[in-house]
Amino acid sequence: MPRRKKQIIKAKELRIFQDLVSELSENPELAEDYDLESIEITIKKKIAPIIKDVDKAIKNLQHYYAANKQFIETVNGKQIIFKSDLAKMMKVSRPTLDRWIKNERFR
């Protein structure tokens, strides 16, 4: 996934700058060791989740299952597949699979 674009705003340019400085100067950790005149605010752009090559991942899974279904572990007559194994079967990373599941792509 590409890095999200970010916008950096210099707090000095905001009307609330003096309020920020006075609020942060009350914090003993910041008051002495930090230059509060250099405050910056970072905003990251939202990115809609994108699934690339999901058809390819599904075809990889179908091919793996057709070739190796006899090696998949069964418990009480049902096949058990761990997420890490499923990711390998689909040829995607486990974080990608987790993201797809989180975004309800596989329900």
C-alpha cells in the first residue's frame, strides 16, 4: 500500500497559535526542552481501501485447493485453515488478508 499523502501546517500561521503554545507550555516535559515556536500539525490523507488482483488471489486459492485438498487438516470432518496458510494459498501477505477481512471483503 502506498504511503498516504500528508499535509504539514505550521501552527504559527493559525489563529489559535498562542492558545496552543500556552496549553503546551503547561506541560513540564515540553516547556523546557522544546521550541514551541516550531509547532507543526500533520494531517494524513484518507485512502479508500483498494483490493488489487483479488480475482488472481481467488484463482490461486482454487488452484491450491484443487491440487492439495487432501493435505488440508480436518477436525470433526471439517477442513481447518489458518489465516497464515490461507494467505500463502492466495499468494498474498497476511496483513493484506487481515485488511481484506477487516474491510469485510470476505463475508
